[in-house]
Amino acid sequence: MTIREVCGNNYGEPFEIVRTTRSHGLGSPGWAVHAFAPTCVHCECRIGELGLEADGIFFCCVNCAKHYGVQAWKNRMPCASA
């Protein structure tokens, strides 16, 4: 049994992700989003799927980008940049 990195639980088989040669034991893919996905600068939610990027800042949606004052952005897959 392995202690989970995010929740601290100790049960069953871990969901494992290896990033830059370091192994991360997680309970599920959902915990991977919680551990590694970028956070929207405006609403602070985790961006688990497509997001927007403006000048290196990530947003979960167009609405949050506009509230932040952004007028031009790129659609991104933030997990590739996290």
C-alpha cells in the first residue's frame, strides 16, 4: 500500500504519474487534475481540460479572461504546460 500524495489515504493500487523522473502516487486521474492542473487566475478553479492562455496566464473560460481584462488569448491544453 502507498500513501496518496494529495489526500494522504493508504489503500489499494495507486494511480501513478511520472514527471521529470519523479513518481507521484495518486488515487485516481481526478486527483492528478487536482495535483497538476493549472489554476484559473480569475476564479481559482482547476483547469482540467481546455483553457485559455494570455501572456502566460491561464483562464478556465472566455468569461474569466474578460473579467480579468484580457482581450486577446490562445486556446490551450494547459496540461501540456503545467
